[in-house]
Amino acid sequence: MNYKIEGAMKRNEKTAILFAILWLILTIVFIAPVSNGMIVANANGVFDSTKFLETFMGSVQSPFGTIKNIIEQGQFMEYLKAVGIFSIIYFIIFIIGFIRTAPKNQFSDIEHGSSDWSQHGEQYKILSNKKGIILAENNYLPVDKRGNVNVLVVGRFRFW
């Protein structure tokens, strides 16, 4: 299970940073105007959609002024509650995307035929890192090995 988390983290490193920046921008530019619109629209105890839309459109044009108005009106806790609800929904969406990008198995994104399948020098139980028939960088098939040392070369030979 550890390889899934590591693989998903490696794949989503840049995406996580972008998600965090997008969260910050949406919190300032979208949640603050929505929160301010809800506060103004519910001032009488009944939700007024026309007041909400008017306030929302005005608040979108100056989001930092909107946050200042929310603080001056003493409604900062309502703003924080809206940010909290938005953050929970946003985090759930991020987790779903994170899980979907996790590798399906341990060998996802590893080139077939490479020595990336081995870890901590496992390949040197069979291969050599010093001399022999070159297979890959720092991987040689020793010629003094007992048993089968046949090599199949796959590729093309071009004539110009």
C-alpha cells in the first residue's frame, strides 16, 4: 500500500501546490463575496435573493474590501464557517483526485526491461556492476558466470 501513496505523491506534487493556490484564490475571491451576500440577504431573517445578487456582484469586484466589510460588521465567524465548509468540500474533491491518480500496481511507470525494478543493489546478485556484457548503465552480464549467459539484443540495425 505504501507504493500507492508514494506514487500518488510523486505524480501530484505540482498539482497539490496548484490546488492550494486555487483554494486560496477561491476563498478570497468567491467565498468572501458569497458570505457577505448571505449576511446582507439574511439581515431581516428572510433570505432576499435580489439583495444577495446585488451584494455578491459588488463584492466580487473588490474581494479584500469585502473581507474588510465582513470584519467591520462583526460577521467574521460566519465567513470562517463558510470557509470551513468550502475547505471540507474542496479537500474531499482533492482526496478523490489523489486516490484516482495512485498507481494501480507496484510497477506502474517503470520501464519494462530497465533495472528500476530492483532496489538496493538486488540486481547485482545476478548481474555485475563492474565488467561484462553491457546491458544498461552500471549493469553488466558477467561472462565468467556459470550457466546461461546468452544475450538477446532487441533493436534495429540501420543501413544508410
